[in-house]
Amino acid sequence: MSEMNESMAVDAETPKLVNASDLQVINGSLVPKQTTEETKRFRESFQFFGPATAAYALFYAFCMYKNPSGITFPFFVAGSLWYFCSCMKKLELTLKGGSRFIMVSTVLLGIATFCTDDLRIIALNKTGIFLLLMCFLLTQFFHTEKWGLEKFAGAIPAALLSSILELERPIRDMTAFVKKGKSEGTRRAVYVGLGLVIACPIFFVIAALLSSADAFFRQITDGLLAMINLGSVFGVIFHIVFWYFGTYMLVSNLCKKSLREEVKDHRHGEPILAITVTSLLTVMYLLFSGIQIFGLFLGQLQLPEGYTYAQYAREGFFQLLGVSVFNLIAVLFCLAFFKESKILKGILTVMSLCTFIMIASSAMRMILYISSYDLTFLRIIVLWALAVLFLLFVCVVVSIYKPDFPLFRYGMVIVTVCYIGLAFSHPDYICAKYNLEYSVKEADWRYLRDLSADAAPVILPYLEDHEVDSKSARYVNYVKDVYNNLGIRNFNLSRYWATTYLH
């Protein structure tokens, strides 16, 4: 009896049993959760959400199965937005401010994925698309006007993990819909579709067992099984089922609005503590910034013994990048957890200004380092990160004196716009062009031969005009493999463009 009480409860008003996922613990007792209007509409409209989610899952499998960056990817991204917007409309939710920016940015990242062969950029694009879509969904279902980075960072995994509790929801909603089906035809269609999903994998397994048990039957079925790749069949089915359940569970969970919307004010810390710590750091930063100005920028200081100016300028950029990131976190922490203080504001402002000098110093050192040791993907990322940090610190300085400044939203716009620029820039192309045209020494083909097809418009013409080590043939063979594997569904603009340089 105790096990039954843990999985279900009896509503006081009606004799209906309540599902375990609809319960919550209050004062040590299990009580039904309050049902939102969105949840009511969602569960009463399975005739829309069921087929729509199934169509979306089929579309996902068609676009994405063994095809991470083909021409279908931007269509899948656009289709995802269309699906979620259709769900919003059915749930009677209107798009909120900022939604269009997120939608446009998501589509642009989808297009950028189709336009590159760089697996690192593709992975970053997909991460960005996922984060933007989750921010989009949370913005539609919750009042996120006052949410900051820490709130979104906690809400995204919370929304995903709590969706697991909705695992049985698709089956329960379908069962309820079938039981109250308005027509016999609708019920039959649902049962036929469910029967096909169940029967397909069983059919192939039994066919394989029977063909191995009888030679005559094997002669009949070998031709059929040879035409069908069982691995692909099961792979497609798995993708469809996984995406259907995952998407349906996520929307169902968001409708319940179980996340807390309010943002607590944590600014209760004594500012004297923050002033003590940041003042010591700021004094050190002022000394360091003075050295950067007179030593690195103006070259007016005498270098340590055994150092050349080139050696001095070409070290420390990663350390300075790390300190700049730490300063950003430290300033945001002080603004979020300590009471307002004019002295603390002044110290944080000086700290931020010193960080601008560190960012400039790190960028200058990196540029000088590149001039001697060529350009790589990591060095482009470092310069990009420094530029983004500079822009973020501008917003941070404004937020020091305007506590109501929407720092997270401006920061998200800055990072998104800057990253879209990086995604379309083809870093491998930039690296190959710089290293082959502006390098002070012979280009390092150990690095160039491993670049993606994005670099082909530079590398392949160069190979035609110069006698290069045979190791470079590795890159040519890679582009040829790309050409041989191009198809309709996995057509990629960068890979196609690379093949046009083959002769």
C-alpha cells in the first residue's frame, strides 16, 4: 500500500488517480501540482501535438541522420523554429521581445554550418544553436526579463533534467486521445501507426532468424535483406523515437512552468570585504598597466638582462587572457553579491580600465607572436576572445553605474553577433592565406595539410604553382575524398567549392 501511495495520490475533488510526475512534496506530503493553462491546452490537443511532433521527428531523422553539416541542416534549424512557434500558437503564447533576434541568429548559425567543413566550427555552431533555442523556449514560457547569466545557466539544465519525469507523457496522452476518439477512423489510424512502429524492428529480427534457420527461406529473403541496411533502419528508427519522445517531453515539461521565475537579490555582502580584496588587486593592476604602457607600447623601459624586445613581446598572452577573464568574473561577482558602495564602484571602474590595458597588451603580444610563428586556429580564437572581452567590459562599466542595465541581454547580443562573424569567416582559410603569403619562413605543411576543405581555395592553387613536399598530397587526397562523398542530402557549400579547385 505504501508503494502505491508513492506513485499516485487521490484528488480530493474527484476520484481520479494522479500520475506520479504530477505530484510535488509540500511539508513532507505528496500533493498534486497545480495544473497550468498551458498544460491543460497541451494535454487536450494531442490531435495537434502528437502528429506535429511525429512529423518533426521524421524531419529530424531525414535531415540529420549521418549528415551533421549538409544542406539539410539549415532547413532543420528553420523547421525547429517553425515547430516551436506552432506549439506556442496552439498554446496561445505570443512571441516576446528579443525572440526575432534569437530566431534570426539561430538560422544564420544553421547556414554557417552548411557553409563550412571545419568540424570545430560545426561543433561550436551546434552548441550555440542549442543554447539559443533553449533561451528562446525559456523566454516564451517564463518571465525572464530580470534573469541573468547565472539564472539561465541553471534553468537550462534544470528544464532538460526535469523533462525526464515526463517520459510516459507521450504514451499517456496518446492513450487518452484514443479512448475519447471522436471517430473510429482516427482511432484506427493511431493504432495502425503504432503497430507499424512496433512491427518494423520485430519483422527484420524474425526474418533474419528464419533465414538462418532454413536454406530455402534464405534464398527468398537474402535479396530483400541485401537491399536493406538493417543498421541504417534501426538507426533511423532510433533517431525518430528519441527525437519524438525528447521533444514531446520538453514541451510538456515547459508547459508545467515548474522553474522558479523570481530572481533573488543577493547583494547582502559587506562592501568593505570586496573593497579590501579588489583594492589590493587594483594596485597591482595599476603597476602592471604602467609597465605595459611604458615598456611594451612605448618601449621606454630597459629590458631585463638577456631579453630582446621581440622575446618580451611574444610571451604572456595566454596569462593575460586568463587574468582578463578572471577580472570579468570578479567584477560581476562584486556587483551581484555586495551592497552598493561608491568606493567599490570606483575601484571596480579602475579595475576594468586596467583590464582594457591587459586586453590590448595580450592582443599586441599575440599579433607579434603570429608575425614570427604563423597563424593557427587557436590564435584566431584568442584574438576573437580578446575582442569580445573588450566589448563585454564596456557593458560591465556601464552596469557599475546603472544597476538596472540589462547586462545579460546586451552581453548575449555581443557574443552572438561576434560568434556569427567568426562562424562565417572560415578560420582555416584565413590561416592558410596568411601562412602561405605572409609567413617570414617556409610554411609549415604539417599544419596546413590537416586543415579543412575551407582552406582549399588557397592551398590547391598554391600547390599547382609551387613544388611542395609530397606530404602535401595528404590534403589533396582529402579534398578528393570529399568530392567522392558529396551527395544531394549531404551537399555542403564549402566542400563543393573546394572540389572546383581540383584539376
